[in-house]
Amino acid sequence: MFTQVVSKASEHRRTEATYKNNTSSRSHAICQIRIHNNSMPAAEDGKLYLIDLAGSERASDSFMHDKERLKETQEVNKSLMSLKDCIKSRTKASLYIDKFIHIPYRSSKLTLLLK
């Protein structure tokens, strides 16, 4: 069943040729696996996230791209930067428990999903 779900999900993945990579991933993929412990019903379900992030590209590597590819590159880089900001803020929040640290989950769909 898991392989069927992965196969179906991969139909929605986007890859395109870029200057550095013939099959560059142009979308992120997130798979959440929930594990329920039947022998201990009171235990919380476990969650395992499998995340495949689209690759980031340097602006200097995208000089051969058309407008659509440039826009995709900007969107991918923006969402990866948002993820970095969330991880950084969560780390700060765990270090400074007596201080409020804003975590910018709403800055991208990726980080909102991972919240």
C-alpha cells in the first residue's frame, strides 16, 4: 500500500532541466507516516516525516533559464529560506525558554504544512 501511495504522489512531482541538472526537482514533497501502538492505546501516535525538498539554485547558475524557470527558482529559494528561518527560530525558542521567540510558519506553504 505504501508503494502505491508513493507512486501516486510521484505523478504530481515536477522536474525540469536546469543549467546544472537535467532532472531538477521543482516541487517539495512531504509524506507523514503515523504509527499507532495497538498494544498501548494510551500512548501517543508516533509521526515520521519524509521530506524531499526541491533543490535551491544560485542566481548565477540560472542565467540560462527562461522566465518560468526563474520564477520557480525564486519560489523554491524563498520557501527554503522560510524553512531555515523557522528552524533557526525554533532553536532560539528552545534555548531561551523564558523569552518569546516568533516562529514565522506563515511565511510559506511548506513551513505552514510542517508546523
